[in-house]
Amino acid sequence: MDEASKLLGSGIYEIIKAYEEILGERLVSLKKEVYLLIDEVHYDVKWSTALKVIHDTSC
């Protein structure tokens, strides 16, 4: 997250949405489980809210 935050000015939520756009579908619609391994999560000042929203929309 340090590079995404510093270089791109993006947070976790924006990165996940961009990844879904590249895949052409939402993560929740994938047939396989998806694991997010996020290093240096604290660089996203909204990390706890972003992960809660991602989790809540995937259940």
C-alpha cells in the first residue's frame, strides 16, 4: 500500500475496483475464493472502512 498510496494517491478500495474492472467482473462473482494480502495497510488512512465495505459487499 505504501507505493499505491504515495505514487498513485489510491487506497485499497480504488485498487480493488480497478482490479475488478481489469477482470471484467466483481470479485464476489468469481467461482474461486479470493485472498487479499495487503502489505503496509496503514498507508491507506481509510483502510478499516475500505476493508469493511469490501467485506460487507462480498457476503
